[in-house]
Amino acid sequence: MADNCLFCKIIAGEIPGTFIYQDDRLVVLQDIAPQSPHHYLIIPRKHIRTTLDLAAEDNDLVGHVYQVAARLAEQHGFAEGGFRVVNNCNEGAGQTVWHLHFHLLGGRILTWPPG
Ligand code: 5GP
Ligand code: ZN
């Protein structure tokens, strides 16, 4: 756990958060400011600052993130309609929380390219 990390604190239970899914490697939260009818944050339990800090040992973890994303989209009924898994890396891409996470967005038409 990293000092002063919002997501580490939520994972540790120091700050309230409701997990819609969790396992030994990750937790999933509803985003506090949803950008689509379904907007979940898939957050590895391991504190990794950005995508640039991923190591080869994290390869399985990232694959697991995508497996969980697909299953959640199916279970919540928005897989067929289309969904997106997004990781913002560094400020220029919109990263605001410095603990690796993946947005799972769905439930509406998602335009491309994003802004
Ligand atoms: P980023 O901008 O780093 O890609 O994504 C951070 C996300 O975390 C944002 O979509 C923001 O709305 C969400 N967020 C920030 N603070 C909290 C919080 O305390 N709880 C939850 N559930 N989401 C948060
Ligand atoms: Zn953290």
C-alpha cells in the first residue's frame, strides 16, 4: 500500500467504497462521477502508479482485468450493445488518480475518437 493513495485506502477499507466485484487480485467500484450508464473502475490491489510502471510479472494481472471486464459487461447486460475498457496514462491523457485502474464504460453509444 502506498502512502496517500486514494485507491489503496479504499482497497484497505480506510475510505468507504462499495465493491461490485472483488477477488484476490483486483476490486471493482462504481465510478463516483459516471460518464455512461455503466461506469466501473477495475483496480488492481497492487499499487502500480501508471501503465508505464507495469512489469512483465504483471502480464497475467492485465489479462485478468480484461477477463473481468468482459464478464461484468455480460452480467450487467451491456456487452452486446458495446463497451469500452480505458486506461488513462499520465496527465495529458486525463489520469487523476496515481494507482493503475481501468475504466469499464457501457450502456450508451460511445463515440470515437474520444476527446
Ligand atoms: P482517471 O482520471 O485517473 O483516469 O480516473 C479516476 C477516476 O476515479 C475518475 O473517473 C473519478 O471520477 C474516479 N474517482 C475519483 N475519486 C473517487 C472516489 O473517491 N470513489 C470512486 N468510486 N471513484 C472516484
Ligand atoms: Zn495505491
